[in-house]
Amino acid sequence: MKLSYFDPISEATFGLADDIATEEGQFSITERTIKIRWNRNNKNVHLLVDDFEVVLQPNQMVTVTYLQHVRFEKLIASITAFTF
């Protein structure tokens, strides 16, 4: 599931995805955004943020900016994402 909202007057953006690894490319606005990645699963999830491994434990979040590069390697569970 992917939901997004963009207000052209204020240029405000909000996006929500329940599996960001497969749906990230579907967001039309990805520049100048803040992203929250949330592991809602019952097992650890491994991400690479600027080539540093980040382990998200169950029910843990990480916040990244548009300046950081996030990759999903060996992803075994979905990650919920908020983008604004």
C-alpha cells in the first residue's frame, strides 16, 4: 500500500508506504524530504545508510534526510515508511 499527498500551494509532501523497499520508486517527490523508516516486524531488519549498516530492532525507527542514501540489502521483512 502506498499513499501520497502533495499540496501545490505550500509545496508540502506526505507519503506513507507499508513496504518501502518495493514502493519507494513510486513516490513522485523524493527530493528535500525527511524519511522515517519503521520496523513493525518481530525480527531485526538490516539497512545500509550511507554504506553503514543500521540494524532496526522490532518496533524501532530511524530518521534519514534527502542527503543520505538508504539501501535495503538482505531485506527479509517489510519496512513501513513516512516521508514528508
